[in-house]
Amino acid sequence: MIYRGRAVSLRLESLVEPGGVKVRREVVCHPGSAVMVPRFPDGSVLLVRQYRHPAGQSLWELPAGTLEPNENPRHAAQRELAEETGYQARQLKLLGEFFPSPGILSEKMRLFEASGLVPSRARPDADGLGHGVGAAGGRLRSRHGAGPLAVARGHPGPGAPAGDLRG
């Protein structure tokens, strides 16, 4: 173990790969996470805007969060959805699991579709960086209503325009 932090640790491993080559690999160890695609009945998808220091900016993202030790990913999905957006889901459907950067990172992300959304009270983390909004079909949705969506980054939902939501 080279480093152990609050969110990740770093290991340097010596191994023989399946092709017989001896290598040393740096591995960022992460406990895994749950990612939600919160969908409203009209098809709109709820996003959160959070400042991300490595990117040097605030980004629009799907709500997501790190699993606590021995936490069930489905439980983590409900917890993070409420914390970051102020909604709870009546239904959670596991869409799949993936490794976002398997060349260096051990994190396994579990992707859930969250539907049957009902308002609850937001319980932001200590950093308080999350701000819930959603985008679909050129419309912006927040807990306080809807309005026109000029542009969006990434894949905010079916029919949403491409572009940038910075600001």
C-alpha cells in the first residue's frame, strides 16, 4: 500500500499478466459506487450539478455515490438519490455494472434506473455540492418547476440538445 485516503487507496502490484509478461501496476482502489438514472413519467432525467476539483469546474452528472463498507448497492442508490436530489424512487432496476477506468481503477459502478420518483427531503453531504436538475426534450426540470433548456453536456436524456450547461 502506497497511500490510504478517505475515498481511495493506491497500491503498487507486481504480477505476471496472462500473456506471461512481468509488470508493475499502480492500482487506485475504490469500494465501488451506485449511479442512478432518475426518470420522471414524461421521460425527463434528473441530473445534479457538482463542482469536481480534478476537472476544475462544476459538471452536470447523474446522481451517484460511493458504497459504504459492506453496503448493498441498491441501498446506496436510494441513499445517494435522496441525499443529492431530494427524491426517492419507488422502483430501482439494475441496468448493469461497469468499470469506468479499468486500466488503473478498481471501482465497479452499478447503474440503476430510478422511477416512481417522489419528493423527499434532500440530505446533502457535508460538502453540500449537489444541486438537482433534469433535462429532456429541450426542457430543464428541478424540484421547483420546469423551464427551457438551452444546451446540455454529455447524455442528459433522450432528445436533449448537445452543448454545455456551465454557468
